[in-house]
Amino acid sequence: MEAEDLLRVPAGPAMRIEWYAEALGPGAAVLATRGDRDAPNALTTPSAPSNDDGLWIALGIAGGVAVAAAVVILIAVLATQPSPNTHVSTPTVRF
């Protein structure tokens, strides 16, 4: 098949295209058909991609940041808790 044998039809998302084809021989005799004028073939182009992907990416990033912040806060709270053996006190003298 060569480039001049192709028919390109510009179409938008979710557009229905009806078509039929006839192969013509000598004297315009119809040699083969695919569909016809009264009952054409139909093709529907895919719908446009949704913009929901950006929303899911943003929610994923926000969730990751929230988990990281919770871990940092938990570590900070646990690290600043005084231990009974390591707190600072005044010197004691025993007799």
C-alpha cells in the first residue's frame, strides 16, 4: 500500500466515523465492497484522556508528605522524653 492509497480523516475524541469502500476495476466495475451507502461501517474514536491523573498524583504526594511529617514528629517527641536514668539533678552528698 502506498501513501496515495491512504485516506486520512481528521477526527476528534469520541467521534463516530461512518465509511464504506469499493474496489473499482476496468470500466468502473465494482470488484469488491466493504459496507455500502445504506449500511456503512462505523468506527468510534477513543475518548479524550481525563485530567484525573494529575489529581491522583497530587494526592499521592500530599499523603507521602503527611506520613513523613508524622514520622519526624514522632521521632522528635520520643527523643526529647526524659529517661529516669539520664535526667539532670543536683549533686547529693551521703554520710
